[in-house]
Amino acid sequence: MFTRYKLSVHTATPDDRQKLANLIHFEIYVHRHLDWRSPLDWLGHQPYLVAEQNGRILAALACPPDPPKVAWLRLFAASSEISVRRAWEALWPEAHTQLLETPGLKRIAAIPLQNWFHNLLAESDFQETHRVVMLNWEPGRQAGRAPVSSPVDVTIRPMNFDDLVFVEEIDASSFGSVWQNSRESLELAFRQAAVATVAERHSQMLAYQISTGTPMGGHLARLAVHPDFQGLGIGYALVRDLLSQFERRGAQSVSVNTQQDNYVSLSLYEKAGFRRTGEEYPVFQCDPVSD
């Protein structure tokens, strides 16, 4: 039976950490953004709200901006003791109000992986803007088996920590604001990477990729080529190099995702041997302020 008593909404604090952990790990209705950080790592970043009743946390919502112009819905969780709609109606208006007061914020976005969260967004101020499609590569496929060769004078080497300042520049110039990563996120991605490489010419960085490990092999999490050097085969060379590295490690598959309408990326991945899995997820956005 859903509880009907009044909920108390307040900003989450470090003292709430264990209660939040229980909510996130043991409840059914939990949305977690695909992120370099766990939901608990966002404590201290605002907005991060909880709804309590008699000292028990029954719901939580976190959507701190990162990078500064974009706030992804990184966590929404509701206890089985409360309806998800009531939890949303208790938390989202307050979080939205806080975001409206955030200087420079242009977009609020979410990628719902479950139908119940999809429905909440669709009934709120959010609109579906596009979709993300999943692709998968397996060793032994014929497509993409051409020998790996880099464009003339381009070298592929392992990424190091000092490269991140240039990785951030390439990232910002290659993606629209909603898909950009902050320096802090890129550093976390680098630290979690299984394979991270850069392409350079005469010590000038042209492109990078960051891939993580999975139980089946790997996931190509980030690939960017500076706009001035796109169309030269550099991205393809990076992808084929990382696939070769995963194959040598015995990977059974490597996954990647991209926007449904990003035809350049789709063509590159399919050329490298990736195939669509049939999985796709909507991207919802709302504009907190008018441009």
C-alpha cells in the first residue's frame, strides 16, 4: 500500500549516504544515468534532493549540471512504499526551480532506460529530441577486417594524463553542448579506461578514444576527431586499433552507441565491423530558459 502522509523535501547531505545507498541498490524504481560517477558520488552537487517521511528516505532526484550548460537527470529513485508519480511530483518541481536559477544553463536532459521513467518524462515538460542506437562488434566478422593503417604521418599511441587538456579541447569542438564532457568527467573516464589512445601528427593531437572494459570485452565510450581533421580516416584508424587491442585480450564483443541521426558515426562503426543490435533509447530534453 502506498503511503499518503506528507513528504518532507530537502537537499541531500553526506549523512544521507547510507539511506540513499539502500534506496538505490534495493528498490525497483531506480533510474541511473549512464555515467562515469555513481549516483552517490554526486552528493554535494546541486540539485540533489530527497523526500523523507518519519526519517526514512522514500525518493531521491539528482540533476547537477555537468558540463555547466547541461543538467542530466542522473538519479531518480522511489521506494515501493510510494508511487513513482508522487515521488516525481514531490521532487521534480523543486529541482526544476533550482535549475531555473542556475546561470548559463541551456538544457535539461535524460535518457530513460525503463518504460516507467519514459512515461514520467513524456508527461512532464520534456520532449523526445532524438534516439540513441546500440551497436556491437564481434571478432571474426568479415566487415572491418582490412589491415589497420593510419593516415600518412599520423601516429596512434596510449593516452597519458597530460593529454587531457588537449582531449578537452577536441571534445568541446567535436560535440554539441548536450554531449560534451567536462574536464572532470574526462579525467574520470581516463582513469576508468581499459584502452585510451590518441592520434597525433608532428606532436599535434588530432583525435582520441576512450574505451572501458565489460564482462564480455569492451565498450567504446568516447571517440572524437577534431573538426579540422575529420574525413581523413583518423577515427577509423583509432577504432580498428582499439578493436585489435581488445581482440588480443580475448574480448568476445565490443559495444558502442551513437545518435540515430549521426550518419557519419554510424557509417564509420559499420565500416569497422559493428552491427546494430536493435536496442535504442530516447533522449528527452527540456529548455529551462529561452535562448
